[in-house]
Amino acid sequence: MREVIMSFIILLLQLNAYTQSAQKLIADIQKAQSKIKNISYTLQRADTFVTGQVRTIQGKAILQPNLSDSIFGFLFWAKRDDLDREAIYDGRIAFDIDNEKKSYDMYTTNSAIPHALGYPGGQVVFNNLVKLDTSKAIKLEASEDKGFFYLTMYYTDIKEYDVTKRYTKLTVDKRIMLPVRMRQHQETLGKVQDLNYQAKDILINNESGRYDFAAKSFLNTYSQSIRQPSKALMNLKDKEAPLFELVSFNKKLVSSAQFTGKVVLLDFWEVWCGPCLASMPKVQALYEKYKDKGLLVYGITCEKDQLESAKRLVQKRPINFPMLAGNELVKSAYKVNAVPLYVLINKTGKISFLSEGYSEEVEKAIQKALSE
């Protein structure tokens, strides 16, 4: 019994020391980051997505820490090497600049600005290089070899999306005590996503690494883009809905010819689409609210190689409106170039509403169609 107790105490001490070493490493990284006024680097990314797609990115970026910034904690300029587009965040507004078209998009709200990291220039931003984020980690591990420390942060599973084995592993250069490589890993429905960052040619507090965030000379000569749904998609409005016959996830044949006299909402989605999954409970709520008043709802996913993953995902979620296995014909007929796409068909079989992305207008359109 005494040996068991002693072994348990030794294990606790080892775990405590291990945690302390991780906390010490975090403190040392944050100390080095606190001395950064500006930092420039070149970045290489190699990403593998759950779809099996592999993407490589190279580019350059300049980051400037800003303690008062509540979104990123820094300002940035960034550009991919293969595209003549830049991303700028000046602490108030995020810009996506297309030098070829001489145009720009701008994002001004706290909810929209973080999406700037998904646009071409923003994909080169290595945020943990200047602003270490451990806020969501539930477990920390630290190790080292001759040239590097390694900090691994583990996160909780996202059960509703079947996202598991989530972690970020940072490789910290002992010479500068900053992360120079990052691996972000997660698995969805048994498929792996790995995002790998490697920063090189790092210059810290160097005059050549400064950027004038107040200048923004492009505002004088470039025009602001106004994003609109594609003309081909909008041409479907008030037209007869294209006919289709598709098989449901539970192997029943569904023909759109049977929709006459009903109001039908088509929800085009894919398993890799975060906004699609986030809005699905809202679509389910609409189905429950209006199904007894004549509303039919069908989810449609068109990527064959993701069909089994889509089926498993739906099985794990409280979704009971029918799901259909789409194809290239229905995708082309309904001009599906982006998801989620919501198409509302009225009682006469015409398309009365279209929306790329979910909004409260979907419910208003349903109410209007049911009342007609």
C-alpha cells in the first residue's frame, strides 16, 4: 500500500513539474513577444484538408503588436507570392486588396474582421508568432531538443461536428524564443486536417520590417468592391425551379415534380463548410415551426467523395428533415457556386427566394410564400 501511495505521489510531482515546464516556456515566449515592436517574415504553409485537398502557400508579412487591439492583438500587412492581393488590418478596419483589379473589400465589424485571415493575404499571417494564444487549451505539454522547444496545446472535442484530436504544436527557436513553426491538427469523421506554418527570414524591430499602416494610398486610386450574388444565380428568381430526381440518405427516391402546392426550402451544403453546419440547426428550427403549415425542407450535398462523411455527420446531429445526395447536374441547374445556398420554391413551382448564406430573410420569405 505504501509503495502504491509513493508511486502516486511521484507521478503527481512529475505531472506538476511537466506542467510547470510548459508554463515556464509560455512565460519565456511571452517575454520575448513583449519586446517586439515590429516583425517581418516569409512564410511557407502546407495544408491538408479533410476533403483530401492539399494546398501550399508562400508569402510575406509584417506584424506590429498592439496591446489595445481586442481582435488580434496586432496589426498586419500580408501578401501571398502567387497572387497580387494584399491584406491589411490597421486596428480598426481589415482590407482585402486586389492590385490586379485595382479594387478592395473592407471589413469593419468585430464579427467580420477575423474572416480577413481566410482571404489570400491573411493566409500568410502567423498569429502565434507575436501573440501566443493558450486561452482554449485544456492541456499543455512541453519538450525540447538541442535547438528547439516544443509546446503542444490540446483542445476539447467539438462533439456536435464530430471534430476530435484537436491540438496545436509550436516549435520555438531557442535563439529568439519565438514560435517559428506551427502545426494545427484535428480530425473530422475519421479524416485528418493539418495546417502547417513555417516562418523564415525573421527580422525583429528592424527598420526594413516596418509598415506605415496610416498611409493606405490605394484608397485614392482603387474602387471598393460591392459583393453581389452571381448573375446566373439571380436569373433563377421567379423562374420555374429546375426538376430533379435524387436519392435520400435513407435510400428513398425524391422527385421535385411532387412539390406542386407545397413551399419547399432547398439547403445546399457540404460537410467541410463551417457556416453550413452552423446554420443547420436554424434550418431545422424552421422545419419544425412550419412543416405543419405546408413547408418541406431538403438538404442537398453534391460532393460524392464526401457523401459517407455527410451521412455520418447527420446521424450524429438532431436533424430530421430529409437529406438528398446531389450530383453535378443539380449543382449546375441551381448554379451552386458557393455554400450554403438556400433556394425557396413557392406553391406554383417557381423560385421565389435565393440566398448565399443564412439570414433572417429566409424565414420572412417562407412566411410570405406560405401566405400566398
